[in-house]
Amino acid sequence: MTSNSSSSTDVEPNVLDVIVIGAGFAGLDMAYRLSRDGNRRFTVLEQAASLGGTWRDNVYPGCACDVPAQLYSFSWAPNPDWSRYYAGQAEIRAYLERTADDFGLRPFIRFSHVVTALAYDQHSRIWTVSLRDRPALQARHVVLATGPLNIPAYPNIPGLDGFKGRTLHSAQWDPAYDPTGQHVAVIGTGASAIQFVPEVAKRAASVTVFQRTPPWVVPRPDRSISDGEKRAYRRWPWLQRLVRARIYWEFETRALGFVHAPRLLAFMQWRAKRNMAKAIRDPKLRQALTPDYKLGCKRILVSDDYYPALARDHVSLNTAGIDHIDGNGVVDQAGQHHRADSILFGTGFKVQETFNRFPILGEGGRSLEADWQDYPKTHLGITVAGYPNLFILFGPNAGLGHNSIIYMIESQTAFVMDALRQMQARGATALKVTEAAQDRFDHLVQSRLAGSVWQVGGCQSWYQNEEGRNIALWPGFTFRYRQLTKKLNPADYVFET
Ligand code: NAP
């Protein structure tokens, strides 16, 4: 997606060292590291009026993280006060706000700064960052921390425009929306929908869930964290680090099953089936809810209340497929009309478009959108040939299906800092990854993916592009990724002085 730039042609005179775009987890981690470096002139541009990224945007009821809070947090900002094993959206957002203040990061953030284009000038070796309704900024380096899951995807269903009731997407929820007494249609059964369906079902008169592909749902061992535990974490921070490490390794072992031996996932699949059997008595419903692809192929979902919600009398699952929408509801492919006062979309995100949310022009005016027309190609998911001094966080093939993305982000920001240090040590003003390094990384990723559950598990997912190529996930252990990104290998780069 390219935005229609209304940018001013003015440019602020000072050239910054680094511009970071986005103030979610990735942008804040980058800001933390840059601020600790001491002599970096940098700023973080955030399009919204507050920070938090996905944890600011997703305010649907039931929104929570499916990675335990002790692990889903910065290594440098442990929080002994998490109230639950799995933290909810509001608590994670508050954690990010507090962390930004505690570590003095807020002054570096310029809110309501909407980037409309990036352009590299190879003579001056400077990036110009165009902004909506503001003078452009310039920097030697740019870090994209814009995240892959924030352009909502609405399904292209005939008749949707003529629907007379309310429509809401999980990522654009209106906190004032009240389903009390309403007939509600839900489209989608991914990570977001399975969290809001139980909450909406508590108040709605009826809920019809339109499922295209059933997800695998494993139990969610949530619990509150006692005051005693919190005190212990405060007193003995190593104890909290130990808990974090235990969770990390528990999640990390899943990579074995995902990448190397999908049959190892059989036990989890059995747990998921048992999870369903406990709540769903009706064998027909159980059958409709049982996936025909391998667990792990799509993101594994974690819930204790989704199946019980579906078992309630006023909640029904429709698997006939949607034919069209009319003014008063949804008509399925069996011809049955389902009255709806509101339609709730849990239909996910346009992941591919996030890479092209604004034009990015590299050396000689080449465009990232054109270069990535087939698929995004990077080195380590971070640097791109033809785009010197540009770094991407949580970019292509750096996402995860099995562990905390914060771990990956921290590996990447450490890599960026090492790159900046190595440039400085060599007096370099431009850092360019070689095509050869990029090709090698691409080969490594795709060869690992070839036998993985994501490719051979028998499903389609948002991890893949339209051609079925996995553009989202790092296929392997996260500690291996950390080893690869620990130090920038000078042989993979050209330093221009
Ligand atoms: P998603 O996983 O992409 O799920 C979208 C759902 O909508 C799928 O069930 C999909 O069916 C369905 N769908 C899409 N288009 C449709 C259409 N035209 N007709 C009928 N059904 C349609 O999206 P999401 O649930 O928002 O989750 C996206 C990602 O966000 C997750 O995988 C996860 O990484 C992240 N997330 C994380 C958490 C967390 O706890 N940390 C919570 C929420 C989201 P098909 O399966 O058939 O395509």
C-alpha cells in the first residue's frame, strides 16, 4: 500500500544519526539501546498519539498475549508485578508506557508523526523521511519498527457494503461497542476471534461464528500471580529470570517439532483434541471443529474459554461458508439466512502490504515495493541489498510460531547496534549488505522451511504469500538466530567510507 503523500517539501536542517519508525515493542527496544549508547542523535517517529503498537491498537474484549508475561517482556525491564501468567492487553500496554518513562525513552518519541516515504540519496548517504503535513527529517540510518500485524484485512464478501448494522474489526474495535441483546455474526476463527467470542457471547442474544478453517486450540494454564510471588520476584530477581528461562526453553523445544520432526507435535495435538472433547459433547460439533491439517501449520491457539463458549445454547458454529451479506445479516452457502445486528471481523491482517505501507526508495531510486514484488528478500530479516543503512525489525522471516517475538527483536536491535559500532570504527558512512549474503540467507531459510510443518502441514496461513512461500517465520531455534545476529559479519557487507 502506498500512501498519498501530502508531505511538505521542507526539510529540517539537522541530520540525525538514526530515525526509528514505530514505538511498539520493537521501536522501544531500539530506543533503549540507542539511548544507552550515549552519543547517538536519534528520534522515534510514532504515527499515533501514544505508544504501544499492537498493544495500543487491539482493544477488543478478551485481548491478551498467548505467550506468558514473564517471557513476553523486555529482558532489560523485568516486571515483578505481572498480575497474571498470561497478561491482558491493558496490562501489557501499561507496562510499555511505564517502561518508556522508567528508562527515559519518552522524550525521544515524536508522536503524531506519520511517515509517508523514505528515500536514500547515495551521494550524501542520507535518508530523507517524508512526513504528512510536516517538514521532512533526515538521518544517516533508518530503523523500520512498524510491525507486520497492523493493517486490518476485511473479507471481500458480496453485499457487505449494504449491511445495515454495525461492523467491527478486531484491530479497530470501538470500546463503546456493546453487544448486549444483539444478534452477532463473527467471521474468522483465528487468535483474535477466539479471544473475543467468549466475551461477546456473555452479553449477546445470539452469536453465529462463521468458520472457514478450524484452528488447533490448546489449554491455557492461566492463573493470577500471588502477592507472595511478586514479593519473591522483587527480592530475588534471579528467581524471576529462572522462571523466564524455564518458559523460554519450554517454548523453544517446540521448534524441534515445527522444523525438524513434525511428528513430535503429536502430543500437543492430542492435548488439543482433549481440550476440545472436555468442552464439546456434540460429536458433530467436535468433528466440525477438528482441523484436517497438522497442529502448528497455522498458529497454535491457546484458550480455555473458546470451546465452552461454542457449547453454549445461544452460540452456533457455521461451516457452510458465507455466500453473501444482505442488509440484515449473513446468508450461508446452504442458503440459510442468519440475522445479525452486528458483524465482527476476526479476519486478520494484510501482512504483505505492511512491507509497502509507504514508498521506500533505495540506491538509484530503486523501490522496495518493486524489488519485493515476488517476495521479500533480506539478509537476516534485517538488511536489504540496495538499501544502505536501512534496518528492519520484526521483518520478513524473522517472526515466530513458537516463542516470544521479544527475544527475536532483542537479537535484532543488538545487531543494529553492532552494525553502527562497526561502521563508526571503520569511519564508514554507508553499510551495504551484499547480494551474495542475502542469497545465502534466503537459501538457508527456504531450505529449512521446505520440510517444516508450516509448508507440509496441509494448511494455508498468513505466514505465506499468495504463492505459498513462507515470508513471515524464522524456521528454527531462536538461540540459533541470536548466534547468527550476535555480530555483523564484515564479509557480508560493504563499508563505504
Ligand atoms: P488470523 O490468524 O489471520 O485469522 C483470520 C481468520 O479469519 C481465520 O480464521 C481465517 O480463516 C478467517 N478469514 C479470513 N478471511 C476470511 C473470509 N474471507 N471468509 C471467512 N473467513 C475468513 O488473524 P488474527 O486472529 O487476527 O491473528 C493474526 C495474528 O495476530 C496471530 O496469528 C498472532 O500472531 C497475532 N495475535 C496474537 C495474539 C496473542 O495472543 N499474542 C492475539 C491475537 C492475534 P482461514 O483460516 O480459513 O484463512
